[in-house]
Amino acid sequence: MRYVVGKLPSKTESISGLRLHLLVPCIVAVLGIHGINRQVILLYGSLPSAVINYVLTAKYTRNSELTVSIIVLSTLLSLATVPLVFWLIR
């Protein structure tokens, strides 16, 4: 089992992931969620991809190298996005 970062996500895959992160504040606004619930949902939406995704792709012989790349990139990006979201939701 290799833990090497394989191919990087394509532009389409990256934009798709970014769209999901931008969708969370829109959904919160449309549903009119306020207070601590809003803060928790926005913070949770900024968290990186979970490692369980790699386990599932490896088990079902899908593109596990791409999954590892997405996990690594989202974790690195979360170093900036999580503090930014904390600052925005206070």
C-alpha cells in the first residue's frame, strides 16, 4: 500500500470541491440559520477531507491516488481557511 501523493486533482475536480465550500454559506443564508448552529455549520464546511475517503477508495479499488492528493491539498488549504472562517463567524 503506497502513501504517495499521486496525480493532482484536475481543474474540474478542484472547482467542484470549491463549489461545495461556497455552497455552504449560501445554504445557511437561504435556510435562515443563525447563532451557534450557523457557526458550527460554517466551520464544519471549511474542514478538510476525511481520511476515511481514502480507505473506501482503496477498498473498492477506485482512484485512491487522486483521493490522497485531495486529502493532502484540502488539509494544507485548511491551514488558511479554518482560521479565516473562525475570524469571519465570530
